[in-house]
Amino acid sequence: MNTKKTTASLPYKRIVVKFGTSLLTGGSDHLNQEIMSSLVGQMSQLHWRGVDQILVSSGAIASGRHKLGISKRQHLRDIPLKQVLASVGQSRLMYAYEQLFGQYDITVAQALLTRADLADRNGYLNTRNTLLALFDLRVICIVNENDVVAVDEIKGAKFGDNDNLSAMVANLVDADLLVILSNIEGLYTADPHHDPAARLIPQVDRIDAKIMRMAHDTTSKQGTGGMITKIEAARLATNSGVTVVIASGTEKDILTRLASGEQIGTHFLPTNTRLESRERWMLSGLCTAGKVLVDDGAALALKKQKSSLLSAGIMEVEGSFDRGEVVDVHDAEGNHIGCGITNYGAADIAKIKGVQSTRIASLLGYDYGSEVIHRNNLVVF
């Protein structure tokens, strides 16, 4: 068993690192051993300085494609074929990591996750407990989506890229820092490939509509995520109290410098204090079943007065959900301001929206309390 060694104090004690396909392949059709060796060497330095780390790694499909001789120029639309490539490539990817980390006497583990694994509360907690136990044993876990079974993810659904998966893992293990590395230097004011006046944004205090407009999609042919998915991931992680950095993995000593607090790439600051595990699970969006829109008065009460959500403040309800499910809460302008476990199903909320709580029983013939979402079951940011 590895023994924890600490040689210097670092500002971050628990880090989730995500490597993109374009980074790991260096733009080629196969894994680049030189690049991987450099990145693993940096993670190993941090490991022996006492930093807990999880690696979310892309590259399985690219590795399988190379092994089977399928050109990267071929646009793969056949989902079963992509699953085959993932199946062939995942073991090769893990073998490469095992060899590289082994040079530093570091044991690695593997976790293949799907959205369904974490959407269930018990699955979320079981996964969390496993990952935390690996920290205790000083094992670096390498996480990837289980592309062999997760068809929706390969198709590019919301959770179908490792950017969002890395944010979910950071949320899961209470990480201090999420580092998303690819061949992109960070968030720019415009697409730097087409606008010579584009400048790098060093720090983002809050991800709003303006920031999202800057997230020009620079999706590569090799990977499934571009800047848009990276910003979505950053929003999830920062809402959970995690600092996020988007930077280029080819920058010299990028990981060790970031872990020391150096300002490289684009830093996204947390918008919430550290949340409890249950709140993180609700906020993850994995289990979200619908949405309610609230008026300005309700939005203000939720954010400033830490109130429960009452029926009088609800303007609209979207989706089909039952009592006890998690729903998103949006203000009148459509801004996502929180989420919570609802006391009423969608059909009931449609009947009681905009009315005083005292009328709920007469309208429905029963009531589950005056709050549509009780403050104890609500996360607001």
C-alpha cells in the first residue's frame, strides 16, 4: 500500500483532472506516449506531495480506432461500431496508464460510469464511497464513461462527454479544484481561430448568458466536447463550490503549476460555498425530472430570504414528474436559480400555481403541506 508523503503545502488538497482526446493524441490518430508520460509525471509529483487526485480520461474510442485501423477521417455514425471501438480501446488506455503510473510506484484503479449510475441516490452514494476509499488507500482512480452500454452518452446527450462527467466526479468527491485540459488555452472573448483580436479571459466570477455566448463550439473531430460543454461543466462544478480551470495540457508543467495556485488558462470561481452531499446530488442535474418558473417576488424570497417555494410564486411548470422528484427552479427570465425535491407532482402544480397555499386542499382535495418545495429540500445559487 502506498504511504502518503507531504513535502510542501499546496492550496488544493483534492483535484479532479480531465484529459481530452485531442490532448492525449496530440491531434494524431493514436495515443501520444510522450504527452501522456508528461501528464502522468506531473500527477505523480502531486500524488507524492499528498494531493488526492482522480483522472477522468478520454481516448478509449480513439485508441480502439487506431488498433482496428479505422481512419480518424472516417465520420463514425454507427453507434454499435463506436461501442466496439470503446471496448477495444478502453483496455489499451488503462494499460498505458498502468505502465506510466507504475514507474512512480502508484497503483491505479478504473471506474466506468453511466448517467444512470449516479442518477439513483444509492448509486451516487455507493460510487462516492468507493472513490473516497480509493483516496484513503492512495490509489489514483481513472474514470471514463461506460461507452459500451451508454448509448445516449455516445450520441452526445447532455452527460455524453467527459467534460460534464469530470464536473460530476468533482461534485461527487468534494473536490477543491477541477482542471479540464485539452488543446484549448481557455475561454476567449471570441473564436481565436477566426478573430485575431480575441483575448483570453483569465478569470470568470460567474457564468452568465454573456459567458455562454463566448463559448464558441470548437469541437474537434477526435473528441466529443468543445468549449460549450466545458463551460457547462464549469457551471455545474462552480455551483457545487469547486474552482475550475480550463487550460492547455501542452503548457509546460501545467498541473503542478495550477496546483500551486498559478494563474494559467481561465479560472472559474465557485459561486457557492461547499455543499453537503445530498445538495450536490440534487444540484448535479442527473435526477432532474422537470422545471418550475417562478415570479420575481418568489425568486427574491428564495435567494435573499432563504424561503421555501410556495404555490403563489409559481408561474409555469414544465415536464412530467411525481411528488418526491427533483425539479429545477428558474426565474421569470429563464435563469436557473436552483433545484429541489418537490412535494407535489407536475399535474398538481399546474392546478395550484399562482394561488395561495390555503387554497391547495380545496383545489386538489388533499394537501402535502403549504410548501411546493420546502427550504430543507432546496438548493439555491
